[in-house]
Amino acid sequence: MEFDFACWRCGEGNAVWGEPVTSWWTQRYRLPDEWDRWRCGEINATPDD
């Protein structure tokens, strides 16, 4: 599933792919801790919430 986060530097949205994690009661996804913004080249951190 894709999650959309805004880059801290350029403010543009960026889709980050979340890997499904097996769970009995809810749908959960594992997101990378950091990801590269392809347009400006900055490294961004995934928010905790």
C-alpha cells in the first residue's frame, strides 16, 4: 500500500511503499525509517504517527 508524505525541503508529496505485516485483527504495514525524495534528492524520515 502506498502512503503519501510531504518532503520537508521542497514540500512536494512523495509516495512511500508499505510492506504488509501479518496481523490477526488489523491491517498493518511496515514503512522505511528513511526515504529519498527523487525530485530534490533529500533524505526524509517517516513520521512516528
